[in-house]
Amino acid sequence: MSEDVQRMTHCLQCRLSIPEGAQVCTHCHSYQDWRRWFAVSSTVLALLTALISVLSFAVPSFVSLQHTPHSVLAPPIISLDGTTIRLMIVNKGDAPGVFVRATTRSDYLAPATKIRLRDDQKAIIAPGSNLLMFDVVPLLSQDQSYKNSLEMMKMVLKGEKAPETAIVFVFGDSDGKQRATSLSLDVDDLFELMRANSDRCSAVKEPDFYNGCIGPGDIEMATPDSN
């Protein structure tokens, strides 16, 4: 009776002859199945781990060298309530922007009308959402504001349009570029503004340029007569 001849193959690592189906080489003791990858790549794995550790520190530094922080100011949301303006602006960038100025463009309000930021520290527009509060300070006395509110009320009842009036806000990005946005005031806005300003001035004891309640006509009256 003949004996079966054992079939041979070659080791996947050292290439020496080993019995077919052997899981471990009898010469180099390396695995012949899927486990051989772990034996071979243990050194590579250690090197990769070291490389990843180095890159975790090097990549952010490299990116920071290639990237310049920049502000990205989205168009603001603006609302007017009497003499108070609320402006919500979102900075989508990674550097602060800045509020530059606010002016009036109006056929109705005097150029001396102030749009005053309540908190100067809010002039720096940090990344994220920012709420800015402004006070509208027309150069009008209490009586003048009251008379103007009545004028606006008549225009509302007649369905007439108010004189063109807008408040312009200017912001600056971190790269020095400026962008402007405006709030247009209709006849209802002007009515509320005049009425609120009349109420504000009624509480002012000493009208002056800063509080705006002196009024254009009162300036001439406050000027001493020349001899």
C-alpha cells in the first residue's frame, strides 16, 4: 500500500519549502494567513503612529502660516423703535470687523442728527452674532418734535409718502474694505421717531448740542445780542 506524499509550498516571507496548509513557517516562524500582515507591519505601524503625532503638531502650524484670519460680515438685520435702533450683525469669519460710522441721508432730518452707538466697545465686531444698540438724536426741541409728529400723522391719514429719509451704517472688514447698509424710514417710522424724541426731550433739563434737544431755531435765540 502506497503512502500519501505530503504536498509542499513556499513560505510567503522567506520562500523556503513548508507543508501546504501550514499556518506558521517552520523556518522563519511567520504566519501564513491574515495574521502575517500584523507581523510585517508592526514596525510600519509604529512609524505611522510617530508620523501622525508629528503631523498633529505640524499641520496646524503650517495651516496658520498659510491662512490669514479674515472677517466676513453678513448683511445686518435692522429695526427702529422710536429713537432706538437695534442692529444684529453676524461675523462669519475668524477675525474681528469694525463699526465705522452711521449717518443720515435725509430731506427731512437735519444733517446734525446723531446716530449714537450706546456702547463703544461694541464697535469691534467679533466673530459670531453681535447686537448693536443706537440712539437717534435729532437736533429738534420738544415742541419741534411734537409739531413734526403731528405733521407725520396728517401724512399718514392722507396716505402720503414721507420725505426720503435713510440711516446709513458703514462697517469695515479686517482687510480694510468698507461696506455700507441703510435703513429707510417711512412715514410711520418718522411719526414714531418724532413722538419718541418729544418725550425724550421733555425729560431733558438743560437742552444742548449733545442731547440734541436745543433745536435749530433755539440756537439763534441762545446767541447773545451784539451791542
